[in-house]
Amino acid sequence: MHLRNTVDRYGALAQLLHWTIVALIIVQFVLAAIADDLPAGLEKLAVLARHKSVGITILGLAILRLIWRLFNPPPALPSPMAAWQRISARATHIALYALLFCQPLTGWLMSSAKNYPVSWFGLVALPDLIEPAENRFDLLHEAHEVGATLIIVLAVLHAPAALTHHFVDRDDVLRRMLPLRGNR
């Protein structure tokens, strides 16, 4: 397995970043659901602190992933792919990248607007990004909710598209992002 992307497949680092971020996004939805079901109190604050820490982790990994992608272009899409599929794939990837940045930032801004602290697993305290204001909190909370919904919608488009490439089109679009597949 190559560290860098090749013309045929994503390299080990791109795959690691991709699948780690996918797993952490799933963790985020689980933590958010747990927090929503808890009454106000210390347990809820602890779950939300973990949610914020994982969000900051996703932000850091997204920055690394974008930098890595700038210096390691992804493999080209299959040549027989229709123009609408290419446009759709590009738009979906751009939207997913944007959300990988926007979701953690709206969460951080939302906490700042409510004067709630944000730290990375209690190891590093992060500064407030804006002054506290209830109306800002409400707006940012709504944006954070919309962003979460968009992630679900894009995942529902992205994953089945990859599976369609694998099982219907029988091309290597999915296979090139799967780890432990050798150097095809």
C-alpha cells in the first residue's frame, strides 16, 4: 500500500483520514442523540464536552485531509462516467468538505455565543470566537442542525453511489478507497 495516492487508488493516508472522519461523524450523531435524551445536568455537559472535542478533532483532520489532497490529487474518475455523474460527484465532495469545516465551526461559535467553554478533551482550552449573545446562539444552533441534516442527506447520496459503482457499474470507484486491497 502506498502512502500517497496513485493514478488508480487513494493512498493509505487519504484512506485513513477518510474512514477516521466517517467513524467520528457517526460518533458525533450518537453523542448528539445521547445528549438530547439527557436532562440538564453534569452528565449532559460531559457528553456535550465529548461531542465538542470530537468536533474539534474532525476539524483538525479535515484541515489535514484538505492539505493532503492539495498535494496528492485523487485518482481520476472512470472515463466512461457520464458528465452528470462527474458533476454530481464533484458537487457532493465539495459540499462534504465544506460541512467538515462548517459543522465544527458552527458548534464552536454556538458554544461561544452561549458562553460555554470549548476544550479539546480537557487538554487544550479553546478561545471564544464571538461575544455571548442569545440571538447569535439561536441562529448558530439552527445552522448546526441544518448542517447535521445536510451531512445525512449527502451520506445517503454518497454511500449508495459508491455501492452502485461497485455492484452495478463494476468499476473501481469504491475499491480504490477501501483499505487492505493491495496495489491494484
